[in-house]
Amino acid sequence: MQLVVYILVYPLLWLISRLPFKILYLISDGVFALLYNVVGYRKKVVRNNLSLALPEKSEEERLLIEKKFYKHFCDMFLEMIKTLGITNKQMKQRYVFTNVEVFQKLEDEGKHIMIMMPHYASWEWVFSLNSMVRSKAYAIYQPIQNKYFDKLVRDIRSKYGTTLIKTYESRDIIAKAKETNELITVGIISDQSPMLQRARHWAKFMGVLVPIHVGAEELCKSHGMIPVYLKVKKVGRGYYEATFKVLAENPSEIADYEISEAFMKETEKAIREAPEYYFWTHKRWKHMGKAPKKFQQKSDKAVNA
């Protein structure tokens, strides 16, 4: 059945990827009307998230953010498909790295790099970075259940040379790179909620105490990688600017979890600047109120300080 679905859907995806951007966004507008007004995809989750994260906004303001988010959500889905047919020239025009020299300087110093990103603005086109750097690129991702669509997503994301790896593979790959002196970059999206039983650290995110992923920080500390936050700004429909910010030059000297918290704070800044571009359909705050006492007490002390 998985193969049948893939065979039926793939030709449509291929055709969409060859369309001009103007037509692509007309399709996106149609998908938005269907998804938002008819299907109502995860609308309750989005509204609950916006209410929790942006309580200072009025209901009318949050509703406007909600609609803008769904429009962007549809755009990004179509842009991911468009990756199959986008030219290198189009990509360079539409996804601009504003300070790639920061990244290149770390490479010149022989540093292994950990790119930490949130689900914000666009994370699908970051793979075009490969055309500007020397290091071998890996991206940690979650496989899709349908193995044929999983291969399609891997093919799309590896168009510029990135190798997609599962979380459990990352430690061995990084360790091997150190042994062979191969310069590598690993990309990871770290803003979503970890499973409660695996949560090792809690911190405030958008004013709410939640568990946060710390795997990227641990890899940086144990393997001497440099954590770099990538801020992506949407500057127009289908146009983005990506800016690198080094979170720690000597990760091993930083107190535990400070790098992870710094990443979440940078993510929060981006959300407050333009909340409509965050991935609100994910149940990011589902573990609210479940923090162990030591984290609750730490949070209370920080508020009262």
C-alpha cells in the first residue's frame, strides 16, 4: 500500500516542483483555504499554543497571527516540494546567508560545527549551505513511516550533498570524523519537546517551564564541536535571510545546559519578532506543569530574584 500511494502521489509532486513560483503560491493559497477553512488542521493545538506563549496579545491579534502562520505553513510545504526542481541560481537568490564568513572562519580553524536551528521560518533550504563550505555535512532527522516518502525526503534534503542520519547514529559519525581528521558539520533542529521520560533539563520557553532537548549541547561538549545558532528571517514570500551566531567558543568551559538554554532564548527572540513563522502545530507545551520540583524551585527563584 505504501508503494501504491507513493506511485500515485510522486508524479504530482514532480509536476509541482517544476512550476514557476507565481503559480506555486497560487496553489499554496488554495491549500491554505482548504486546510484552514475546511479541514481546520490542528487549529485547536495552534490556538492553545498561541494563548500559552503570547498571553499579552489580544484574541484578535492572536487570530491574525494564526492565519498568517497557516499561510506560511502552506508556503513552506510547497517550497519543500519545489526543492526538487529549483535551480542553484534561484536558491542563491531566495535563501541568502548573510555572514557565511563566520562559518568559514570556524572551518579555517579546523573546528567541527553543530548548527542548531528551531522550526522557524524555513529549515528546508538551509541545505544549500553546502555549496559554500568545505566540511562534510550531516543532518539529524526523524524518519517518515512510509519508507518511499522517507527516501524522497532524504533525496530532497541531500540535493546539495548533506547526509541525513538518525539520532542514534550521530555519536559514532562524529567520533569517526575526529579519528580521521575529517572536518564535519552536523545540523539539528532542537526546539521541540523531548519525551518526558528522557527529559534531563527544564527551562522557561515563552514564559512556560518545559523540558528542552540537550543532545546537541552534549555532543558539542563531548566532541569539541562549536554550537552555532542559525537565525532565519523571512524577508518576502519565498525569500529568506540566514544569519550565524556562535553560542560558545569553548563549549567544555560552559556550565551544563547553558548552551541549550541560550539556544531556546535565541528561538524565543525570533518568535517575538515575528510569531507567525514559528511551527505552532506541534504540541510544544504539552508537558507544562510536570517539571520535577528542583526545576520548579529554580524557576521560582529566578522569577523572584
